[in-house]
Amino acid sequence: MYEINYKENSEQEILEATISGDLDFEAAKIISSETRKKANELDYDLIKDVRDVNLKASVTDAIDFFNSSKNPKLDIKHKKVMVAMIVNGKNYDFFKFWETVASNNGMISKVFLDKEKAFLWLENKDEVKQN
């Protein structure tokens, strides 16, 4: 079971989603879709704070997320949503791998240990998109 709490930052046009609880393959699919959809509806960028999740996913799950036979409902309509993920040190390597897999599949996301750096990255989004 997981929980998502949202906070809208209208001044910076950023939606913060703080996720806690168990994060397995099924939860990741729902959370990714729901948070991106909500940010897209607002025309905001997205910060996902997953520092308090109990990670129950594997590297294989990260790869399978984009595999249409493993995730037949995959329909990432909101690839334009830029996502900064704030993670804890314990899960850093997994989420850095996720960042690479997501990037290879056309999504713009980056992993951070520090919330301030995540906000700064999103504020400089024009530079990010050019690199």
C-alpha cells in the first residue's frame, strides 16, 4: 500500500508529489501515470519525493516498465512532463538506473538526493532540454 500527497507550487509551476509506503512494480505503474497526468493537466513540471518509500522493485522491473508485453497498459501520454525525483541514499542506485531507462524511452527525468537541487534543475528546464 502506498500514499500520494500533492502540493501545488503555482509560482514555480511545479507539482510536488510525496509518495510513501510500498513501491513495487504495480504501484510504480499507477503512481507514474497518476502523477504525470495530474502535472500535465496543470501544465506543471513534477517533483516526486520518494524518500519514504519501501522499495520492493528490482532492476528488472525498471526495464519491464517500458516493455509493452510486461506492461500492456503502458501509455505514456505525458512524456513532456519533466520529472525531478528526490530519493534517499539507500535507493539511489536503483533510481539512477531508472533515470537512464526512462531517458532511453523518451522521458525527461533526473534523480536527486537534495530537494533544493531538484527545484533548481526544473527552474533551468530550457537548458536541460537543449542538452
